[in-house]
Amino acid sequence: MRLHVYFCGVKKSILIVVFLILVRPVLPVADYIINYDYITRVLCINKAKPMLHCNGKCHLMKELAKTAEQDKPLNGKKNHPAETEVLFFQPVASFSFKAFIYPVNKDNTTQYSNLYSYINAVGVLHPPTYIS
């Protein structure tokens, strides 16, 4: 029973973490909606130009850009629009097989003598029956 309760707690905590990860990009928009009056009066860059009808959207765009920049992976490499693959090629020198014929010198011919001998022993050697 305790194991079931433990896994329910783990499932709930995982769901909360996943929910926060999914909601994180939307947080600047929620902050903009909640603090609309403060952003339009204080944080808006174009508050001196009311004809632009910015109403704090400039601040919202900055916050969304910050959130998007933080979500990029930190791999240490700069993003390049295209990668170039460099291959090195060195041609292989051509080769061919030539038949090598060993020259036979008739002056140094030797006679082969078969000095091998073999004795056919019919009896089988057995170990002694007792050791004294």
C-alpha cells in the first residue's frame, strides 16, 4: 500500500514539473495581462508616443525574446546557417602484379636423399601392473 502511495506522489510531482515546463513560455503573456496598467504606464518604451498604440507590447516582446533565448540549448556552438563538410582525397598509386619466375641454376643442383626410416612396432607398450 505504501509503495502505491509513493508512486502516486512521484507521478504528481512529475506532472507538476511537466506542466511548469510547458507553461514557462506563456508566463510573460500572463504577466502582461495581469500587470497591464503598470507595464503601460512605467515599463513601456513608447509611452511618450501614444499614437503608436504600443500599450506595453514592446515590453512584452522583450520578455518573450528573453524567454526564447533562455530556452535555446547551451551547447557552446554558434548557430551557422549551413555547415560545410570538407573531405580530403588522395589518389591511390596504381600497381600491378608481375609474375616472378625463380631462375633455375643447373650448376648448383643437389641430389635429395631420403634418410628417413620407420620401424613398424606391432606390440603395444603397457605400464607395469605394480610399482615396487
